Amino acid sequence: MRKTLFCLLTLLGLSLNSNVALSAITIEIEEGVERGVPIANVPIGDEDKEDLQFSVITIEIEEGVERGVPIAIVPFGGEVKEDLQFSLEEVIRNDLYRTGKFDPIPIDQYPSHPTSSDSVVFSDWQLIEADLVLIGRVEPDEAKPDHYRIITRLYDSFEQKQVFGVQFIISADKFRQIAHRIANSVFEKVTDQESSFDTKILYTTSNSNSNGGSAEHALYIADYDGYNPQTILRTERPILSPVWSPDGTKIAYAELFVGYSLIYIQEVATGERTSIAAPNGYNSAPSWSPDGERLAFSHSNEGNFEIYIYSIDEQRLTQVTDHHQIDTEPSWRPDGKRLVFTSNRGITPQIYEAPPRRKARAKRVDIDGRSNSGASYSPTGEQLVVITDQGIGKQVGIYDFSAETTRVISSTTLDDSAKFSPHGDMVIHVVEGSKRYIKILSPDGRVATRVPVVEGQVKQVDWASF
Amino acid sequence: MYALVRFIAVIFVSLAFLSACAKDPDSSMTAVDDAPESSEASDTSGSQDESNLIEMELANQSGEEVENLLAHTAVYFGFDEATVTERARQIVKAHAEALVANPTVMLNLAGHADERGTHEYNLALGEQRANAISALFQELGVEASRITTVSFGEELPAVEGSDEESWALNRRVEIAHDLVQ
């Protein structure tokens, strides 16, 4: 039943999209097939490089799950004098691949490596069943020194026509961003939706240590794929619950002291930070309201965590929950009318939903599993991503409000800190364990890729909502 | 059923007795792990063993045994739980007796969680565990004004490791006061 429904939904979803590439979408049932696409090396030190060999883990193809649109991404022609350490086609390929909506065809199968429109022979690409063919080339720009002209075109090989052609004039330091934008153009043409390829993530790390040592904790901002990392904060105390403000200019997080914790709001551009005027005790799990004017958070003084809302400008507090068991991890619905949070009022931790007002009545969200925690909404508010325990460990699950179904999408069992991408095209989370890392999943769980981090053991991650 | 539970409890005590000056959490956990196996083995051996154990239980009332329990400065919890186990109760009782006899000594309880689950929930769970132990100390005569509780969530594991054994050692409340080092 689930299988059939999923296929129908997928077909429906795709048929609503543009007519590009529809002709060759086939449903293929594969069991246990694993494929991987190499990901670019990141210039972040030798120890990490080895690790990156595993950056693309596996594609876990569930029974009955259909494949993505087959696309050939031909190596771009031309040369640049800068040492880029990556290629445009690699960035584009990895972007598209991560969403699960595309299956990039391995380069060694390509009949030719065209870089301009006159050398694309559609019949050759039809033979390898490449619905879409992306080509491009880079030329030095005559007018602007140190600038390049990137010309790229997407073709539908079965329709035998160009889907789009774009040109960018840009310096080499912007190449990754342009590659993300090209990938976004492809994604939009096929799915009719925007991608999250040109967005940022926020993550915390700690130097692994046991009792006694002075650990160093850090907060980083990076491109969604882990590149261009910047340090935002270093401290000797654990940093919890990092979150972006809706407009991306600020971040909030909790810093854990001995016996209490404080929530800080920090300006991304200046690094300036202020702690919010909350009572003594533990303050954690901040979540910005969609309008950016309030923070929901969890507070405990002398023994019990409750959900509060803090109005940032007025510095006013509203207590939302009042229960003798744990209430924590509030997260706003995108329309601002509900909060979800975790409570163990029913013995095991489960997800509850309540309106964001004083002494609100909470209702259990009926997610399967012996426990559920860390819920947050999809950008449309129709789904929740949660850390769910279905009996084999902590995994990433997606709960659908209208279908009332819970679907596990990760294959790992020590998952934490799961969030939707700002456009819902991917899910990010942390895998705990002896070697912690960040993983991006396609929402159907078919594709799992690893995100490189700078140093230390990654702890939590958030995806910018802008 | 009651007999079996009581039996396991007795085993805990007696193993603690046998392991004598166990100072690190490791050896105390070994004792706990061993207990269910011992009780299974006893199923066939009948009531004779049980009467021996009752004798051991009586022996445990001695002052010497209290010293041994004081060597344990951490008590452990089940997965996702803040319920005080019988073993934890015995350790807390020993500390409570010492604290009642030394009314100026302050007590700090630090709650911790294993790495599984979210950081935020674990911070709350660490606090709930510390509070559960605090409530027991108060029940046993230690004034609330002498007790401070803190939570570290999953941020300060006692041992690094991602297996059942490590997780069991990390789900803990650490008991700190001047009568123990």
C-alpha cells in the first residue's frame, strides 16, 4: 500500500512539473542497489581528505522507490589560471544528486564531451538514456580583468531541444556560487521548485575530551555543502541549539555553564552578542518565530523545563506550557500559529503541538515509535522531521500531517539534529557515535551524502531559512 | 516475581560487597551486568542459595558495607529514564547516612545523559535525573538547602564510546561532597 501510494504521489508530483524530461521517467524497482557519485575534495587538510573519500555514503534504495531523472553533466571546457581545487561540473552534479530527484550518469559513459551547442549529438545521448544533457565552457572575459565568462546550456535529448542557456561574467572566487546557481536552474526547470543549493548551514563542534580536559567548542557557518566555512564563535563551554534567524542576519544559541545556561543572540556580520533576559536556571533550544520578533525556548529553574516565548524588542516572557514533566525543543510552524515540542508527559519523549500562547493546551502528534524528539516543520508546514526511535535506534523520520504516516529516511541509528532545507528539497542531520558527521538526505531517503566539517566532532546543525 | 526482584537486589549488594573498594564506575557496572546472569543460574538451584543470600543481606547491615557503598560516587539509569534503580537507592542511602551524620557538608548532584537522542532533551533528562536523586536524598533526611543540582546533558560523557557499555556509564548522576574524594 505504502509503495503504491508513494509511486502515485511521485508520479503526480512530477507530472505537475514542467514538461521537460517527462518522456523518460520510468519507475524501476530495485532492491539493494548501491550507487555513488564522487564528490569534490575540499581543501581542508590532509586528515580530513581521507575521510572525504566516503563523502557520498550510499544510496539506500527502498523497495519501490523510483529513480531520479537521468542527467549527463559534461565537464566544462576552457581553463582558468586560478587553482580552484574543484570543478563546476562536480559541484553541479553533487547538488542535483543530493536531492534524489536526479541520477547523474557517470562521466565514463558519455559518448563525447561537447562544450558548445554545435557538437551536441542528441541520438548519442539517447543511447545512454540521458534525458538531460548539461554542457558549458569557461572563457576569459576580454573586458574585465580576472573575470571569466561561463556559458552553460541544458538540453532535452529526447525532445532534441535546448531547455535553457545562460551566461555569467564572474571572478573565479565566485565559481562555486555560480555552479550552485546553474544547478538551481536545472532543478527549477525539472521540478518547478526552488532548490536550497545556494544557502548556508550553521553547525557546532567540540574537541573530543572526557572529564577534566578543557574542551574547545566552536560554531561555524558554511555553504550547505560544507565549503567556505567561517568560525562564528569559540568558547570553552558547550554550545547548544544553534539556529538562524529567519532573515539570516542573526543566530541564536545556548551556552552551557555549570548549573545554568544562557541564550545568546549574535549578529552574524559583527559577532556582537547579547544574552536574552531570561530567568536564572537553564535556558535552551531557542527557535525564531517566522517574523523574527520572538524566540520560543525552553526554560528550567529548580527542576522542570517548560516552553516560553520571549518577545525580543519588548523583552517580555510568556509561559506556554505548565506540566511537571519535561517540555523542551519548541519549533515554530512556518505560519507562526503553532509550536511543536518534545515532552515526556506520556512517559517516553513524544511530540506535542500547541498554539504559541500562555498556558496553551497541547495535543500529541501521533507519530509512530517508542520515542520521538527534536521535531521541526517542513517549509510548507505539512510535515515534521523528527528523531524517531522505531526500535533499532535514533533515526531521522518524516511525519506527514495529512497522511498521518511516519517514514524513516535514514539508515543510521545514532541520528540527531535533523532539519529540512529551506526549500524542503533535502534534510540535514548529525550522526553521533565515535566519528560524528553531518549527513544530507534526500527527503525520500534514497540518497545520503556526507558534508565535510572543518575540525572536531560535529554536534548540531541548522539550515538557514532564507 | 517479588522473590526474584529481591533476589537480584541482594545479588547487587553482595557483588558490591565482594568487589570491595571498587572506586571507578567501570567495576560497579560490571557488578550490575553480572547480576542478571547470576540470577538466571540460580533458577535451578532453588531455595538453599536464597537462604545463604539472606544471611549475606544481613551481613550487609554492618558499618563496613556502608564504607564500600560510599566509594561509589555515581549512580546509573536506564535508557531514556530518570527512575531511581534499587542499586542507586542503596548507594544514595549510604551517602545520605554519612551526610546526615555530618550536617555541615554540602552535596552536589550532576546529571548526565548518553549521546543518544537530542542535546536539548538530554539536558532536560540530566536535570530530571539529578532531581530524582535529590528527592531521594531529601526523603532520607538531607535538607534541600544543602543540595545543589546541575545538568550537563550529553555534553560531558564519563567515557568516550558508542556502545551499550559506554552509554550505560554515561547515563548517570555524579554525587559529590566533601566526605568522598
